[in-house]
Amino acid sequence: MTRLTEQAQGVYVIAVTPFKPDGALDLDSTDRMVDFYLEQGATGLTALGMMGEAPKLTAQESLAVVERILARIDGRVPLVVGVSAPGFAQMAELATKVMEAGAGGVMIAPPGSLKTDDQIVTYYKQAAEFLGDIPFVLQDFPLVTNVQVPVSVIARIVNEVPTCVCLKHEDWPGLEKITALRAEGTLDRRISILCGNGGLFLPEEMARGADGAMTGFCYPEMMRDVVRLMQDGQSDRARDLFDAYLPLARYEQQPGLGLAVRKYVLAKRGVIASDTIRRPGAGLTPAAKAEVDAMLTRQENRLKELN
């Protein structure tokens, strides 16, 4: 087991869940997908996230996917597993099973019922009590959860719950939040900050003090190189590279369409056999596919100019 710690950095790719055209799990494509992500430099993977279609999986399927990914990773990088659930009993059951299978940690998003700062802090304290010593990622994604988690609340959770080792930062706008969290005296200890939103703000997030990305994109090598270049102080080169991928990244971040775009491109790249979205959900129209294909051609030309 490679355990998640406060030192997590680089790119933790949010893995899609491959399906066959009939909607069944495609575990062979899962193997190829894991190989692809690791070949592209992922320092970790995250399964059963919001873009992994976790709510569409049965409990048995969720565990089967995690076990298949872990078998393919074979201890090379940590796997973080989304275990958000309506109740702590379900959360603890899945968390215990995936950790026993070899996961490195879990990710918890706040339920939409939380309305006050004290409720949010209490929720994470209680979750940590149920999970025991399992390290967890606090997912801060108010655009989806409808829960606003201010800096002061994140600080209380980090300072009072030692098993919170990482923040998945997806607030938008949220750059000032990163700056505030990295300010001296805000946190009693330094934790990892990995950012989401498809990497749309990755250069700026890295400049503000993030440690990398925990998100998905159909070209994870872009995130790998941007993170590395920003860490090496080559910000202009990082932004030039980022700009080459930006039209596709922007297109992929369309609410309700982004996963279909990501799976379509991954299928074109031979990573997964089918771009099937499990119902409810639909794939791309011919017009949308043509738009993506045109962006891929232009992206390839821009990358050639950079090199």
C-alpha cells in the first residue's frame, strides 16, 4: 500500500470508469487506462470521483473497479477513492474495504445539507471518527455540492482533524483561497493542496502555492508538464504549453458534457475501447464530435510550433 500523506504533489488523475457499449463494466479498458495514466506521469490516481460516474455504480461494481485499478497499479502510486455517502455507515464500510484492498486514502465531499461553519466542522470530525486512521482528502467543490467552505473552516478541520492530509481545491473563483491557506499562521501544519476544475486554472493555482492537480483531462500529460515546469520556475514555458491545450480544456469543462468529451478523446487515443456514458447520460452528437476533432487538429499544430 502506498499511503496518501501531506506531501502529495504532482498529478492525481481522476480516472474515468470505462463501460462497454451495453453499459457493462469494461475492466480490460480499465487496465489500459491505468497503464496510460502512469505512462503519462501520474503521481497518483483517484477513483469513484464525480467524473468517474460513481453514483451510477452498484456497491459491488465500485469495489470491483477499485480492486482492478489497484491490481494494475501494483503499489507504484497511491490510489484515492471517493467514499462520499449519505451516511457515515456506508462511508466507513466502503472506506474500510478499499483500504483493505490497498488504497492509499479516501476523498470526502460535504453533503448539501450542511449550512453553517460549525456543521461543516462537526461533519468532518464525525467522519474522521468513523474512518479511524484512514487519511482523507477534503473535497471543496461548492459549484456542485452547494456548500461554501471558507478558509477559516478549512483551517479548523486541518488543525483539529489530523487525518485530513489533503485539500482538493475546486472553488471558483478560488485563487485567493489558496493564497490565504498558504499564508503563515493560517494552518498549524502544511497539507497538500491539489486542484480540480479540469486544470483550467492550473498555472495560476501552482503560482499561488498549490502542489499539483487532482482532476481529469483527456491529455493528462499537459497537467504533468505544467506542474513540473511551474515547480522548476519555468512559468512562461508552462503557460505557453497550457495555452496550446486551453481550447480543448475549456470545451471539456462544459457542465453536463465534459465527461462525454473526455471519454470520446480517450477512446480516439486508444485508451478505452468505447466512449459509452452509463445512463442517465448521453454521448456527443456528430456536430460536437466534429468540433472536438477540429480542436485536436489545431492543438497538434500548436504543439508542433512549441517544439
